Amino acid sequence: MKDFVHACLRRAIDVETKEVAALLWAFAYFFAIMCAYFILRPVRDDMAIAGGVRALPWLFTGTFIVMLCVVPFFGALVSRFPRRKFIPIVYWFFIANLLVFWALLQSGVSTVYVARAFFIWTSVFNLFIVSVFWSFMVDLFCEQQGRRLFGFVAAGGTAGTLVGPLVTLSTAAVIGTYNLLLVSVVFLVFALSCVGQLLKSVDELNGRSASKTLSAPSDEHGIDGGIFSGVTEIAKSPYMIGIGIFIALFTWTSTFLYFQQANIIASAFDNSLERTQVFAAINLAVSTLTILTQIFITGRFMKAFGVRIAVAFLPAVTMVGFALFALAPTLAMLIVFQVIRRASNFAITRPGREMLFTVVTKEQKYKSKNFIDTVVYRGGDAVSGWAFVGLNRGLSLDLSVIAAICVPIAAAWMGLAWVLGNRQMRLAKTDRDFVISPAQ
């Protein structure tokens, strides 16, 4: 059976027989968490509009403050427990949160404030679950494997982003918006089972292998360093600082586009259910385009062009997209830009961005990466959110002018991506002696 599965997979990706089980469980794991989030995402976006578009900068700022409070606790968790323990703890925590939100929303108590809290919580939730996932992946798979396999692994997440909106579109009117939270819980529980099976498959692989590249000693303890060591590791590394700036520029352009989307859709649709369905339809279009690209193109693209082109791809798309949107700031142009941009991120640049971390230390993979993926990310959201407000309301600039301002920002972002890609390629040349690390 394994040989048959391997033969099928080989038609799309360059995978070795011994990697099949780990690859498929990684695919299923990413599918589950992204499906869980994308069931919630249209609900979150509708709640943001229901709470008032003018309140968005405050919601982004609140998200950043919550991130600042949560990251030290995550650092303490990583320091104290090995990954086979702290990863399930993270997911059980979020499952419990979802159940509490479901109960509050069903009760109808302070719905507006609960909706705003849910927006902040979801914005924290999606970054943490994805950051933990990719930290786990870059710890399990080496740089060489990342080139071959991360496109397919990312396709698992895209399959989740495809199924999630379909679930929302097909069930929201039947079971009600709030009950979608319970559906999301089911997928998170499935993700937990995938984590266990993935660790088991890697343990079995290492146990069977006589190769020294697969038999490094297992560490059943937490990762060294204090709860703030991830920040100090960033400060000591120009490479990590560069990745942090890369993320900040990504969030700047993403937030500007998100605010433009919120303004245009709020003007076009008055009904909450219609807005939820529009957001779900956009997510569905993104997911369809992305998964086709990831399955048939990403792996070959990464192998042919490498990390440098991959990380610079999204900035280039963003630069062109904002230029076109500046000329025609319409709903149709916004939807096309959002679909192509997000698909480019998920299919090409996100796998390349995660490969930037395959050449750093374990502490940087978990702690520094998590700080960048959460605090830096949401800090960029908060700053750019207020910048948008200053330009739009303070200076009375319309959406087309704001889009034009983003063009040179995207150009600078593309230049930084090229530099980081070059640095990763140089570091990778000295670190090609590992296949799959033992599970901890």
C-alpha cells in the first residue's frame, strides 16, 4: 500500500518512500488547523464590520496588546516542556476558548463587546496555530526536504482553506453563525490526533533507520533559554532582524488592503449574512487557486528558482496589484487583487518564508519565530492600521491614493526579500547533513 501511495505522490512531488507517512500526517495536520480557522474567518470579518469599521484600528491595537501578554507565557511553555507536550497544550487551550465564546455568543450577553473580543481572539489564534505548526515542520524537516516537501505540506493547509469556506457557505444558514464555532472545535481535535500520529511516524522512522542522519539523540526536555530569549536571539542576528522587517512590511501591505476591503464591502452590503457569504466566497476562490498551484507548481517552482525568488514573489505581486488598484479602486478589482495576492502568499511565498527558518537554531525556530509571527506581525497590523486611519481620515486621502503610496513600500519589501533569500542560500550550503530530526 505504501509503495502505491508513494508512486502516486511521486507524480506530483519528489518524496522518498520513508518520508511518506510523515508527509501525509503533516498534510492532514495543516489541513485540520486551517479548516478550523477558515470556518471562523468569515465570522470574524463580519464581526469586525458589525462592530463598526471605525473601530478596526482599536481592534488591531487590542490584538497587539494581547500578543504582548501571551508571548511570554508561550516562551515559558516552550522552555518547560518538549514539543510533544507543549503543542497539544496550545491546541487544548484554544479549544477551551472557543467553547467559552460559543456559550457567550449564544447567551446574547453584550454581543457587540463579545464580537470585538472574538475578533481579537481569532486574530491571535490564527497566528499562533500556524506559527506553532511551521516551527514544528522546520524542526522536523531539513532545508533540503523543505525544498521538496513544503509545497505539498502547504497544500494541506490550502485544502483546509478550501473546505472551511465551503462548510461556512453550506451550513451557516442552517445551523446559525455561532454554531460554526463548534464545527471548528471538531477540526482542532482532529489536528491534535494528527500531531500524535506525526510524532509516532517520525519515531518509527528514526527507530528503523540505521543512518546517522536519522538517529540524533532525542531531547525530552524543553528548549533552553528564558521566556524572553526569543527576543534576544533576534537582536543578536541581523538575519533574524531582516525576517522581522520582512514580516512588518508584509503586515503593512496586508492591513492597508484589509481596511480597503472592509470599507468597500461595508458600503456594498448591509446584511450580515451577505457579508459573511461574500468573505467566504473570496476565501473559496483563494483556496481553489492556491491548492492547484501548490500541488502542481510550488514544488517544481521552489526546486527551479529557490528561496530567493519565492520570498520576492509576493512583494512583486503586491507592488503590481496596488498600482492597478490605484487606477481602478473598485470592488471587482479589490476581489481580483485579494485572490491573486493571497494565493501567491500561500502557494509560493509562505513556503519560501518558512524555509528561511530551516537554517537557524532550535531556539530561534520556536521562540524567535513565534515572536516574529505574532508580536511583530500584530504590531505591524496595529501601526499600519493607525497609519491608514491617518491617511484616510486625517489627511482625507481616498483609497486610490493610499494604494499608490503602497507601491514603493512593496518595492522596498521586494528588495529585502531578495537579500534574505541570498543569505538563506549561503547558510543552507553548510547545513545539508540532516533528513528528519527525532521527535521530542
